[in-house]
Amino acid sequence: MAKDFDDWIMSLEIYFTVHHEKFLNDKKRSLAVLARMKRGTAGPWAKVLLQVKLNATTPPDSVWFTWNQLKAELTTIFKDHTAGQKAQEKLENLRQGKHSIDEFFSLFETLTVECNLTSEPKQLIYFLEQNVNERIMLQIITTQEPPTDYDTYKAIILRIGRYHEKRDNQLHQQNN
């Protein structure tokens, strides 16, 4: 569950939003979540929590978590707290290779969000220079001063990368 935790929480938030008339209070949200936790370590954890909550001697409504409290508890226990580090390692080893420039940026920017580098322009530029295909980077550094702004650099890389892909496709079509 740890690997997909963020996606799982987001899907719950969406489900509760779409079906808000069914989940008007935190007790209903908590029961819906806990009742569906059946596999892996989540199943036994949820079962114990449900038993404690259902057997409590205090008034039933005062026993339940608020949705934010339950999310915090779930996050503490099930979230992969090394995900940012893993994403940074993937980013350090990401190479454009045979990815199109658009595919590369999709992967690149997903990883930068996962490792919280989106507000670090110098690091983002460093990783771009290391990971984008060499012929694109060579064209940039031999024709202009490399930008110091990430968005500008990205726009230039996209333009040149798409041009190269278009040209490679034209040459491929001519040879076939």
C-alpha cells in the first residue's frame, strides 16, 4: 500500500467529492475507508482500529476520527517516507535516451515534483544538462548562452528537441 498511498488517498478524496451526499460526516468517511482496508498490513491495522472504535464506552459520535485526523494517521503509518529520496535517485539516473523530448519532460517533471525540486532552478537546470540528449545540449551551448531560467531553458530544449525529432522522422521516411 505504501507505494500507491498518494494515489489511493487522492482517489478517496475524489470519491468522497463525487458522492458527497453519501459521506456528509467524518464517521461515514472513516467507516467507508476502514471497512475497505483488507489486504496486507492495512487489513489487521484497520480491524484493530475498528474494534477499538466500535467497543468504546464514550458516545459513538465522539469516538470517530475527523477525515483529516484519519488521513494524518494513515499517512504516518502507510506512506512511503523515502519516496522523495527514491524519486531523486531516479531523476539522477534519468536519461532522455530514446524517449521523445515530450515524454522525457513528462517523466522529468513528475520526478521533480516527487522529490520537491520544483523551486530549485539551479538543480533543475543541472539535471536537464545532464539528462537531455547530448546533441540537443550541444546545439544549445554552441549557439547561445545557456539560459539561467528553467522555464526558458525548457522552452529552448523542447523547440530544438521537437525539431530534431521532426527531422529524424523526415529522414526515416525518405529512407523507407
